[in-house]
Amino acid sequence: GVALKRYIFPTHNAKWITEIPIAHRGFFDNAQNIPENSLMAFGRAIERGYAMELDVMLSKDGHVIVHHDHDLKRLSGVNKRIIDLTLEEIQSYKLLQTQESPPTLQQVFDLVDDQVPLYIEIKHEGYVEAGALEKKVAALLEKYKGRAAILSYNPHSLEWFTHNAPQYHRGQN
């Protein structure tokens, strides 16, 4: 009810949450070699004026990586996990048959520059305690200043943002 809605979304005005269509993982088409969660897909969403949902997780060396799956197998054909690779290693792998590689959240922020809103999904494997990923995302958001909301399946992530960065809209997937 109302208590949950108030807990999840701050009460200040943010019409973009209900008024701007959302391109899930960017405006991608994997079948046409426009990879999901890539700068190419995000650029296509910006051209159309769509808000974007994207997924984030940490690399081995603590960078916030934009990628949906916890491994590179489906989009890069490599059976390696994001958490086990450094940023340099991750960006050496290409998505589908393109020159695109998984970007960092900062690279996405640099591209988007508040042209459209962002929905940043915090990706954990399971319902683990919040911590390093949330702190890094919040630190990047502090510098970004664009329209952004936090999403997660993990209630611990949303609770972390409620207590540590309540100025950001947040919602449970």
C-alpha cells in the first residue's frame, strides 16, 4: 500500500518515472548485432528520447560494469564471470559480432549526460548483504547529477540506498 510506495520512492516530484518510455538494456537488437547494455544500444535509446534501464555489477578490481548476466558466455561466448575479471580483461571481450565491450557505469554516464533518465539495476547473485557495489554506484551518482533511479531484486540494496543515499528514487523489481 501507501507505506511501501512511500518507502520505495521519495515523495518529491519526478514525472519522468511515469511519462518517459523505457528502453530495457538500451534500444538493442541482439539479432542485428546491436548488443544489449552496450554504448551502441544506449546511443540508439538517446536518439529516440527513451529512458534506459541498465544492469550493474562489480569487476574483480572494483569497477562498476554494465552487463546483465553474471558471466560473458551468452553475449561474448566466454565462460568467465564478471566478478573474476579486471576491467581491462572485461573490455577485451567483444559483445556479439561487434567492437562493443561491456562499458563501465561512468562510460554510460559520459554518453548519456542526462539527455534521458536512467534506471540502474543493482545486480547481485542472490539476496546478499549490500555493500561495495552500492557504495560505488552512489559515489558515481553523486558526481553524475542526472536523473536516475535505483532498481534491484535484492531488498538489501534498496535498504542500503534508503539509509545511505535516500535522494535517489528506488524500486523493487
